[in-house]
Amino acid sequence: MGRKPLSSDLRAVLIHMSHKRNLSVKEIEKLTSVKSRTIQKVLKWYNETGTIAPLKRPTIRGRKINNDYFEVCLALLEQLKLILIEFSIFVLTFNIHPIPI
């Protein structure tokens, strides 16, 4: 199951508890029920960047295809369709049943 990212408000509270109230990670964990490793990551991120914004995860995008490639794919599909039609006619004409795999 995927992890739900912490809200900016909760990140701000964790940072406030650590820096302004001088609470340890274990104390913050007990008060907030946020795992200590998560608190450590938030504090490390804040100390390195000075922001509370979460790290943006890169999105995975499909490859963009150009129009020429798309046209080639369509032509191949059309050829495959014709081959399947011819094969079906052949099977029906000679009453041949393909061997099950």
C-alpha cells in the first residue's frame, strides 16, 4: 500500500516541536504518533532546504510518440488484421482446427 504524504501543517508542527520547543524525536513521536524515521526525514529536509514543502517525486510518463511512428503502427495493425482475416478464411475453407496450446 502506498504511503500518504504528510500535510504541510503537520510538517510545520513537527519542525516547531523540534526547533522551538526543543523536543526530541522520540518525544515528538509519542505526542503525534508519527514514526520517528518520518520525523527525522522531515527535520533533515527542513535543515537542508529551509522549507517544509515535501520532496516532489518524479512522475513516470509514457513515451511520447511522433506522428510517423503512430502511422507505422496503424499500418502494421491493418496488415495484421488482413493476415488474420486470410487465416480465418483458410481455416474455414479447409475445415482446419488450430491445435490448442
